[in-house]
Amino acid sequence: MIDARARRDLISQWAFDSRPVLGRFHLWLEDVEERRIAGEPSQELSFVGRGVEKCLIMTAAVTALGTRLFGRWGEGKGLDAVSMNRVKKDADATSAYAMSEGLWYLTRSLPENHAIMVSLGEGLMPKGGETPDMGSNPLLGFGRVYARPSVARWLDQRVHRFINDPSYDWKAFWTELVASRITVWGAAIDTLENTSRFAKGAPTGPTTVLHLFDQPVRVARPYEGYTGAMTLPKEVYETAAEASVLLDFLAPRELVMQAIRKTYPGIEPRDVHVWTLGGPTRVPRIGKLWDEWKAIGAHLVEDGWVLPSGLGAFTDSGTYAPTYRVGTFAGPDGRTQLFLTDGYAASAEALQAASLDPILGNKTSMCLLTSRFEVSYEKERLLLYLDPAAPDFPQRLAEILGREVTPKDCIGYASILDNAREAGMPLGKKSITADDFFQKKEWHVLSLMGSMLPEPYTGLPGVEQVSQGVYRVTTRASSERGIIDVTLTLRLMESFDQTRLIFSPLLDRFYRGQDWKTRPVKVSDSGRIRNELQTLASEALEYFGENGIRIHFDRIDDAVLSPDKKALIREVLTWYCEHHPIWFNWLEMV
């Protein structure tokens, strides 16, 4: 507890440090509660400095608040697949826009030679059981830069070379970056984790996740794939090593169980709770993994299984948050229980979860997989060793898949392998760790998770309405120096309907009826619309020259953007180009 004056000082300091974000979204900070979960209270939490840290925490909180209020929570329940998909896209768009605006406005707090660059983002590809159109989500993905103008221009030029110049690789970029004396903080972002649960109105789970690293992630192209991952307490790996046993993601789970029982004497196999993604679409990839755990007596966590937080687990999605629960706890009868995660995740989520290891005392072993759900993980990982240019590629592909392959199969898998190689994924390794994604093997992370609805694995509450226009939002900030849960009480300074506009992208506002022809035009409209196009339809954009973007409307599936919305956006962009050609000289349309 702190006295009234100390509380006022705390609120004032938070309001001062995070004023760029509060001002952008027209919010008033009424109260702040900080709860130190781990670490020394007087110690700075991360490498970014306290002022920027508060802005980042506020950005995560505001993203959670805006998405919960204006992201169409629960509106997809009972709808057909196409309508449901559009609700999901709207939710992703709301969260991505709020996060992006928060990051842009906090850049005025960054040191002059610093930049934030998004290296990995969630939402480029469909998940298991989804169709290709469902993978085209609004997102903050590779190459999004947030910095002061001169630094942003320098970094944007390098991002464009990454995308357009095959000869420009990570080594060339790193050499230029070191010589420039610019500090780039890399980011892995999922602005709305558990989008399907959010759209269907699930009562728990949806969060926004931002991991900021003290160096760029070693990724050279837009990329999203799948990664096998097993997270255990670090001491389990160490116990195995003492017995000259190397544990990694591909190790037989019987060996893993032996190491667990040696680490925690007396623990029974039934008290080892294994969380993996579930469902029939995952059987081809990890069904064998489930069988291994069940054969040695472990408990596979099922939907509704009650966690120590008192909330039920879910296994349809959400591979990040369960990592916070990894470790031992006492069961109702006092027996030692162990919770661990296993299976696979999308690449951004996998790196985010693995980078929690130094914070939580865990160790994660990963293995690169493809974006196909065709063969079991232990065979699938062999695909990443193949060379698409080799003359025996079709033969070796057929051997791994266990069937005859068609030219279409060869083209599809060759594209996956080429994308992974061009992006700089650590191919050719049996297993990998988070270290393999960083140029310097010593790295630091600030993890931010804003909770939209109650979160079962951490116990964080969701967005709570205190009174008319006043809401409480909780964000967890974690680093090697400690973990803090921050609850912010925020008041909307405008009406609810006006605040909806504040959280809405310009193109959405025009689609909902605002007249762009009579609305006062600002030079900032150019940057805002550029930002929105990169978030809304990244797969339809072609980068050219130093600053140009060419949008191919025929690449946007109707299930992602309805035909009338595409037509409206084309009309709006055409009007801007005709009436403000200097501000929009970067834009071309096809």
C-alpha cells in the first residue's frame, strides 16, 4: 500500500511519461497500480529506460482496451465461415491499428539514433484447417519501422533492399547497421492472440503481445512458418545433461519423462501435465507426440482443465501464454505437479515464448517445420534440409512424404524452402534455440502482454468497466530483471461513438460513411494511409524505388476485403492521388 501523496505522484509520473499515447487516443489516466511479481522493486525493468517502458506498457494496454471495445468481440458467433472471417479481420485490423499508432506516437520518446523495427508478425498465413484467404490477416509484420524521420528513412531504404534486392542479405545489413551507429530494437508482435476465440465471444484468452529485443531479430524477409517447440524448466535439461542425455524437441518423450522424474523425485507421470494444441487438424503433425506422452502415463491437458488460476485451459489456439505456467505447483492434495508445453506454434509465437526462458527459468528447444500439415513432425523437419535446386529434389521429397509427388507439390514445397532461406531462417540444424535468431548471442527482451479478457495461464484480469466511460486494463511487463503487472484505470475523454472513430483507421471511417471529400485533409493522412495499407493488405503491396508502394487489388481475396470495401478504398486512394499528388507520390494502383 502507498499513501495518497505517493499515489498522486505515481499517477502524475505515468501520465507524463506516457502522454504521447494518452494524447493520441484521447484518454485520461485516473489511477495506476503496480504489482511486482519478481525482481527488486527499485530496479529498472528493461533496457529501454523507464519513460519509453511506460509508453510501451500503455500501448499494450490501449491496444487491449480498444480491441475489446471496438473489435467486434463475439459478433462472429453462429455466423457462416465468410462472415466469421470478416469479423476476425476487423478485430485484427483494430488491434493492429491501435498498436501501430501507439508505437508511432511513442517514437518521439526514443533517443534520436534509435528505432523499433518489426521483424516477425503473426498473421501472414492460414493456420491448420483454414483456407488460404484466412491467412491474410491485418498485422504488423516484417519491416515496419518506428523512429524519428531521418532514422526511419535510412532504415526503410534497407528494408526495401531486403525485399527487392536478392544480393542484399543479412550480413550486408548488419555491416551497414554497425557502421551507422544506429540502434535498432527488433520486435515480434501478435496484436491479437486468439483471434477466433475473440470473434466467437469466448470469455477468456485474447491478449495483445509485444516482445521488444535490444537488437533486430535475424530475419531478412517477411516470413511466417511453423516451429516445433518444447518448453521445460531449465533444471530438467540440466538433470538430463548430467546423465549425458541430450534433450531437444526431437528426443523420445520417454527420455524427457525420465529426466523429469529424476529432477523432481516422487512425481508421478499422471502429475505431469502436457499442454499442446489439440483438434483433428493437428493429428497428422503431432498425433504421434500425443501418443508418446499418453503411453508413458502423462496427462494431456484438455479444454476446461482447471489451472491454478481457477480458470479453464483451452487448446484450440494460444501457444504463448501457457509458457508462463510452465513449472511445478502443488496440487489440491499437496502432491508436486508439473506443467509443460509441447507441440508447435507459428514462428512469431514460438520465438516470443522461447525468449521468455531467461525470465521464467525455462529452456525451449525448437525445430523448424513447414506450413503444411501433411506428415508427422519428426519426418517434416527433414523437409527443411532439402535443396529445391537439386536434381533429386522430387525423389527426396517423395521419400519424406511417403507418396508420389506432382509438379505442383514440388513447386509448393520449393516455395516454402526458398522463403525460409531468403528470410534467413536457421536451416540445416536439427534443433534450435532463441539464440539462433540473434546476431549477438547475448540478447535482452522486454515482454508486454495486454489482457483483453481474463487470461487463464497468468491469472490476469481482462478489461473491466469501472463506470460509464472508465475502464481498468492490466498489462504484464517482463524482463530478466523482473515481472510487473500494471493495472491502468483509463477514462474516455470523448463520447463512446467519438472514441470509436479515434480507434478506427481512416479507410474504415470512410467505409462507414465519413465523407473524405469534405473532411479537412492533413499531410499526416499520407503517412496514416500508407501505414493502414501495410497493415490491412500486406500481401497485395509491391515496394519499388526508394519509397514507392504499388497496391495490387486483385491479390486481395474477397473473403479478406469485401468487393464493395475494395472498390471504396480504390476510389478514396484515386481521389487522394488526384487532389494531393505531392503527398501521395509514393502510391501506385494496379
